[in-house]
Amino acid sequence: MAIILHTEPTTFKLLPSLLPEIDVHKSPPIDTGVQVVLRWGVTEGTDTATLVLNRAQAIRNMARMNEFFEINRIPYSSSGTLYYRKYRFYMFDMTLVRILRKEIGQRNVHDVSWSESKEARDGSILAARTLHVLGLDFGLVELGVDTRGRQYIVGVEAGPRLTKRLAQAYAEPIRKRLREAELRQTMPIFQKANPAYLEKIVSIGADPEFMLRDGRTGRLIMASRFFPRDGLVGCDARFVKGAVSGYPLAELRPEPSYSPLQLVENIRITMNKALRLAPYSNVQWRAGSMPFGKFPIGGHVHFVGVPLSGQLIRVLDNYLAVPLLLLEEPSTARRRRKKYGYLGDFRHKEHGGFEYRTPASWLVSPQVTKAVMCLAKVLASEYQLLTQDLFLLPSAQEAFIAANREYFVPHFASIWSELSKTSTFKLYAADLEIIETMVKGQLTWNERADIRRTWELSIPRGRVYRP
């Protein structure tokens, strides 16, 4: 059973007419059979249903939203700012429902396509991030554009007023989310009979970055000196101009796999290919958060076969990004988060899935890489069973941006305990053990290591690169 909580259920008839399987109430019913609750701006009652979209605490966070925005460096409106254009982004579960635009001096609003302009695309990313830092699953984000083209958050609503057309736009993503929730509730039955049931449902991939260093001089070597832009081994799109211009970040693009262990082998294949393209003993490879000043790097993880949702992104933040923060070198992790690696960073991919972009480059060793890939598989397979969300508190978000290990260490045991009870975790327990070992031993990865050596690649002897 699914319900919508709304302050005026007698007037809120548009969505139930389109979704007859949903009831509308002013407050949570006593009926314990309720599985899914959508809080349309209502905070009354407790969140006891299996799935709650727009949790009560997330809606309460709106009373202090500017605090969340300042912590996450999200630009928001200040008095006296003149906007020559405004947008209204209606979102549901990280997905755009509708975009409306209004020009200065005009009364009418116009529908806008996401692909119509870079301004609309950038605004949709900012809108999704805004809802995410508040902990909301759906809502309206109003955004203003000033005379210099800068975008600011003007307002947020957790229970936007519906018109007939807007209700029709919301109906299909809500229906899809309800179907996914119903499917997820039946999965434990199949997993109990076959623990590997999810093995062929969720596919994972990755495109970890690394950088090149001249072992003789300690200087950065442009990745584009050896690698092409595209292919299994290539360069990230960031271009640097200077005395030596080029693309500084190397990127591996292994074939994805249903098996995280096979994905690690595919990563090794791409590394060996990279070694053939740069066969020099003194061209060291470095991973981590920020191997060189001004160059943050990432270890993006790709998912196919699991729908993108706010719930899944929050699980990745809490159960993947937090353990990895405890493995990173704090100083470089802190510098990286000034521009990259923020909570809930994701991007839709052409293959139909999405990539989670928050982690730094975990390519530091095969053991850490294997653990990260296995953990990603566990989370994509079991996210509906994982309930902790540290980031409803602004203090946790601030600690994450500051790479404050001391804040999160006390929470690790409960996170890991909950994970270890899932069926998929048990399939990869031996490969995941290194994360717990490093956290308990207060160990961090070594960003100064040549990852060719940590991966035990066959480094050519005698060949020296001289720029």
C-alpha cells in the first residue's frame, strides 16, 4: 500500500486520479500495512514505512536551508539581487519532471527542454544537488540567473502545488518508483533461495583517473604525451595551457561486468595496455585524491541495471564515500573537496545507467580497488535494506567536506555491521575485509606510491623518458 501525505487531502485529487493505487491522507494512518509514503510537504508523524520519500527530517531541514547551502557552497539568493530570468525545476527522485522559464518583465512562463540550452542543463544539476543536500527526494527548486549568467537558488518547496499538467508529468516517475519499491521488497525471497540471485542484474563499470610523474625530476608529465583522448586508455577532458600544454589526467575505461572481480581484471588489462603506451621506467603513475597540486582526480563508478534514485545516491554517500574518506590522505582529500568529490555527485550516462562521481581515485592498489568494486556491487544490489543517513545533519556534511576522519570513525562500526548482514556482502566478504582492517588500524592509502608497482606490473627496465 502507498499513500501521499498532504495538508489538504480533499483538494489534492489530481495525483490519486492518475494513480488509483495511491491514497491521500493528512497524517500517517495507523495501518501498519503502508509500505510507501510520499510526504508532500507534511512532517507530521514518524517515518516507519519501508520507503519514505521526502522524510520528515529532510523537510524540517528546509527551515535552515541556507546553512546547508553555505556548507556545500551552493549559491543562493540574497536581497537586492536582480534576476533577468528565472527557472522552476520540478524534480522527482533525481529526475527532471518539468522545467518552466520566465523572462524578466514577462508574466507568462514557458516550458523548456533539458537539452535546449547549457543554462537549463546546468540549472537541473544544481536543482538536483540542492534537493540532495537537504535530504529531499522530490520537490520544486526555483533558480534565478543574474545579468552575468550566474545561477542562484531562489526557493525550494517540498510539496509543490500541482496543476493538471504537472500532475500528469509527476505520475509516471512516481509509478516507476512504486514498481521498483515493490520489486525490491520481493528480492529477499529469491536471495534466500539463491544468494547469487542479483549477480546478473546489476552491472558495474568504472573510469578511474591517475597522473604521470617523472621519477627523475618529480615533475608532472602530460598524459596526452602517451595516451589518446578516446579508447580503453585515454585522457580526461580537462586541458591545461602553459609552458607545456596538454591533457594531464590519464583515464582507464575498462569493460564493465556483472562481476566486480572480473571488473578488476578488466582494469588490469587496461593498465597493461597503458604500460605498453608509456613503457618507461621513470614515468611513475600516481592515484588517490590529488597527486599533484591543482589537479584533483576521481574514481567514478558506473551502474547499469539499477534505477537512479535519491535513496540509492544517499546509500552510496553513506556506505561508500564515508568508508573511502577513512582511507584517503586527509590533507589531499580536503583540498580535492574544494571543487570536486561533493556528496551526491552523479551524472547520467549514454549507456542508460549513471556514474557516481564522489570518490577519489581508488586505483592506489589492487586490494583497495577490488574492495571498492565489491562494495559498489553490494550497495547497488542491497540499497533498499540500508537505512543509515548521517548527512541529514549539517555537521556531517561539513565534516565530509573537511575530510574530518575523527567525525566518521565512530560511525564506521554500525555502517559495516549493517552491510555485513546482507546476502551480497557475504559473497565478497574476503575481498571487502581490507577496508575494515585499514579503518581499524587507522591506515590510509599512499598517494606517493607508483601504482605500477602496487599492481605488480612488468615495468620495463632501462628505458628512460626524456622530454
